[in-house]
Amino acid sequence: MEYLVENNSISRVEYARMFRVSLRTANYGISELEKLNLINRGGVGRAIRYTLK
């Protein structure tokens, strides 16, 4: 969450690199944050970026 405050957005690939997890695990983590209503999804396909609500 601190990363999002400082950088405004994050991609699935950036999330995976930051936490040193697979893209599948990164996708799961991001989905959980979306379910908790903490982040918004913007963009389409590979250009999807996630921002704080």
C-alpha cells in the first residue's frame, strides 16, 4: 500500500517483482485487494494499472 501512495499505481508485473512471487500469485493478491475495496482497476489488457481508492 505504501508503494501505491508513493507511485499512484502498480501493475501486476510490478507487484510480482516487488513481492518476488509468480504472476499467478500476484494476480491472486491483487484480486484480494480489489475484493476488500482497497484498489481500483484501470485500463485494458496488459495496460491494466491498479490505484488506491
